[in-house]
Amino acid sequence: MLTALAKRLTPDAFPLWLDMLAEPLPDPAGGWPLLTTPVPAGFPAPADDQVERRLHLDTHLIHNPEDTFFMRVQGDDLHEQGIHHGDLLVVDRTAAASTGSLVVAEIAGAFALWHVGRDTQGRRVLQSTHPEVPDRLLSGQPDGQIWGVVRWAVHRLWPGRLAS
């Protein structure tokens, strides 16, 4: 399975895939500190630097390690939904896609991001993130299938070039 994926992810076809090969930083002993008090998105609250527990990002983000892959987003068709070029996606190949899911679909041998939705007749369809690409029926398409369900999108907030 990984060999077939590696053959498709050539530097010419997907220039950001090399980022996945970078050596990961070691986790600090026991995980990363998770503060007790959540930070409000609106009205300020008193600061509290008490640690609730230690959080391991791998166990928080990945439920099926053998079937989870990281992919980078190429393009800005999802910018209105908060997903931008270069964002890191956590894709689970064993998760069931439900209506509203963002999925990586393989269509005619190429990967693309699609939403799972329903057409006017209630049939499940893949809805392209690009406005000019028509919907595709989810069942009965020999040249297209869901490759995995996007579980998380990691979005860089500070300015500058992507470092990882």
C-alpha cells in the first residue's frame, strides 16, 4: 500500500510531499502540557497556567496509527473553510465518511479533496472543493473512490515560510 502511494507522490506531482520525510521532533517526556483553563475566543478571562495533564499529540490526533497518513494541502479552494495551501491534514483510511466529511478521493488515479454530500434526490455524492467541477455519485463509480477521511487540519498561524 505505501509503495503504491509513494509512486504517486513524486516531487513533480506533489512538491510538498518531501516535508513528510523530515525527522520528527521527539516528544517531551510524558507529553506536552495542556493548561486547565481554555483560552476564550472573545471576552478575556483570568490567566491560569495550571497544567491539567500532559497531552500526547499522537494519541490525541491519531486513532488508527497503521491507517493514518499526513498530507499537505495544495491550493486555496478551501480557504473559506479555514483550510489553506500548505496546511497539514491528518487522514484516516479506516474512518467511515459521513455526510459533511472532508475526504481524500482518488479519481482516475489522482488525489483530490472532496466533501461528502447528498444530491437533490438524496443520493450520496462527492462534492468538489473547486466550483467548476461537477458532483460525482459515490456509488457505482469504477474510476473514483474515497481514499481516506480528513480527521484534522493543522493550520499555521504565524507568518513566514513553512518550516515543516
